[in-house]
Amino acid sequence: MPEHVVVLGGTGFLGAEIARRFLASGSAVTAVARHEPSDPLRIRLAGARFAVADAGDAPRLARLLDDSDHVVHAVGSTLPQESNAAPANDVTSTLPSILTLLDLLRRRPQVALTFISSGGTVYGNPREVPVSESAACHPITSYGVVKLAAEKYIGMYSALYGLRARILRVANVYGPGQPAGRSQGIVGTCLAAVQRGDTVRVFGDGRTVRDYIHVSDVATAVVELARTGGPESVVNVGSGVGHTILDLLGLIAKVSGVEPSVEFSPDRGFDVRAIVLDTTLLTSLIPWRPAAFEEGLRHTWNEPRPQMSVAAHTR
């Protein structure tokens, strides 16, 4: 196991769960974020060190990396819809900080990198599903293009400077604590809508297919892959099973006992029609038994959560 892990985006939905799992595995953890963590998060990540810094703050990040042997890049970025509305902003808000990190790692060969990419957007509309890591990538959102560009820069630094890096293309993550009402994170948005009696807005006919993976399973994959080491590579992290939005709504009705109120709207051009990740490579590297979708939804619904009112938008 890495002795000291720096988690960039370590107080976010996914980053915090990754940090928690490393702590449970015996690693020292520094969670880096732009804002001070909440008191509940400090309790949840008891034993972690917190650092308030921007991911592009080279001097501060350099000091943190000097004392570590692994860094996880789980920094949130713009949403797919926002990224297409302002592609230039998407590039300038994301890629410079990644290049800053890579330049620092170039001079710190003792620090390995895990980069959280997007299995839901980098492939675009694949020719067939499940889609393997060797499939061509043709993203149809600026969000996916920027994630793929980051992957290519990581590959370049690995080839030229020996950077030790693993890229994880993660499917649609869900679980307790997921933000709702941001046009991303369909599960959290739908559950919050049902909780409040709001209407769920579905773009298209509800037959788009997604691969949903519980946040705790993603964290397990990150930690276990860091533990096993092995060849640096691109690895899909998903359930390997596809569900339509109509499937999702039916399962939510089953676990909550409440039939969601649904409003259908015209399809959006940037939504991938169907994406399911082939996890053959992942299962060859670590034991991999992700939660079944209904089981994960039930756990998420039953987890205590604050009351919230959202305008639910799903895809």
C-alpha cells in the first residue's frame, strides 16, 4: 500500500470516499480541496490531513508531493452541458492544473499517479457495448475531449519521463452524498426528486443506456489497484451491466415505494446513446464484485441524507 496518499479533490463526492478507503487501508492521507471541509466531513475522514489549495497551485502542491508516494487526481470539473456551452473555458479551467501536476511528478519519480477519467464520455457513441479500453475514443462533449486530452498528456509524460500513472475510466458513479440537481449524477438527482415530491425531467425517451457503479466500489478499485501495482495502463471501472433510465426509474420506485413523477423533454445532441464498460481487464488485476444496481440503490436510498429541493434534470 502507498504510505502517504494525496487526494486532489479529496472532499468531493468521489474523492472523499477514496480518501476514506485509503485511511481504512492504513495509508496516511492528505485531502486537498479549494475550501475548508465541513465538520461532518472532518469526522468522516478522521485521521486525514486537510489542505486548502487549488489543484494548480504549484508551490503548495510541490510541498505536499514531497512527502507522498501516491497522488489521486479526482478533481471535479465542468459538467458536460456546461462544457459544450463554453469549450474554451472548459480547457482553461482544467488542463493547466493537470499539466502543473505532471510537471511536478516529472521531478518526483517516487510518486505514482491515479487519474480519474470518464468512461461515460471519452468513448462517445461506441460501435458496440460493452466497450473495452482498446476501442476508439470519439467524445461528443467538450468534457470528454478534455478528459481524453488529459489522458494523452499523461501518456506523453509516461513515455518521455517515466511517469508511473494509471488512468481509470469510471462509469456513472452514484451513492450516498451525491450532489443533486446539477444536470449530472442522475441517480442522486432522481432520489432527491422522489424524496421531495419533485418532477424528474428526462431528456429523450428514457431508453438511453448507462453503466452505473456505486461510489464505494470505485474507491475499492482505486485502492486495490494502488495496492497491487503492476503495469501502468488505462482501466475501465464499471459494473459491466447497462440500464436504461426507464429501468432506473422503475428500480427507484421499487426501493423507495414511491412512483417518480416524470416529464419527458426532447433529446439533447450531446448525450451518448448507450455506454457500458467492459471490465475484463479490471477483473484480471483485482477481485471485482461490484454491488448490483438494485442493491446499491437501496443502500443509497436508506442512507440518512439532508432534506433538499431540486429541479431534477436527467439524461
